[in-house]
Amino acid sequence: PFPSKDFAYVLGAVLGDGHIDKEDTVVLVVKDRDFAEAFSKCLGRLLNTQCNVSSSVNGFGVKRVVGSMRSWLRRQTMASILCVLEGFEADFVAGFFDAEGSVSWSTKQGVRVLSLRHSDLCLSSSNPVLVLLVRRLLMKLGIEHKLAQRGWSVRDWGNQYASICKPSYQIWIQKR
């Protein structure tokens, strides 16, 4: 693939919340409509076509055939991905944080509030290779961050939660 801002963002988002199925279709289903629309626009520019956001009970989705991206991605190493992202590191990080990131909350007088003045960005993942990739990109961008292992990852299947035997890692970026 030709490296670009759109490719880097799409790759970050797909490695975060999306997937590429056996028919080389990119699939992303998320709760945040703004994220789905941003992803759809980047994917559309990347493929030079229209990509639409659909709405369902599971959230907002984008599906589009992308050619041989799945087989390309399977052949890559961390070093080759870092080379492809050269010059577009911030766009990959933005896509990955849009997919996997959150803003921390604080409690004041017993009430949970979002404090933008003292907020931290947090990324959680159980994939140590992706965590290492994101950390390398953050270091290259000069973004200070902290890494923590926070127990085990938990998956939500409807109203049932199940522990998976993988450690969960968190990357924290604190507002200065």
C-alpha cells in the first residue's frame, strides 16, 4: 500500500477495533458515530470510493472490500510496519487511540466527572505487540507516556463478562 495519512489512520483503527475478514473486507463496528464517520471518510479517500456508515443495534458500522490488505498485513513485521508508517506516525496513533483509547474520569464529591483540565488519555490492549508498536511511535513523536499492566483482559458478551487469560496493558498520556 502507498503510505498516506489515511492509510495510517485506517490501519491504526483496524488494528484497534476493526478486522479484515477472509474476503478482504474491512469491518468496523463502534458505538461512536463520529469515529465511524471519520474512519469511513479516510477509508473512502484511501480507496477512492464512497464508504457509508450504517446503523444497527450494535452501533455504527463501516464495511468495504479492500483488496489484498489482509494478506499484506499478515506478511508484515513490526519493523516493516514502522517503515510504512514513516512520516505518518501521528495518524496511526490517532486511529488506534480513536479505536482503543479513552479519557480518564475523576471523582469529586462522590460524582464521576470528566475533568478536561486534568485529564489523561488511556489506551488499553491485551496485544503486547501492538502496545510495543504504539509505544515506539509515541517515543518517536516525543510524547511522554507511562505503561502499566492492569490485571487480565475482560470481554463483554451481552450481560456476561468472561476473563481471558491475557494480561491487559494500559498506556497513559498525561495532560501537562
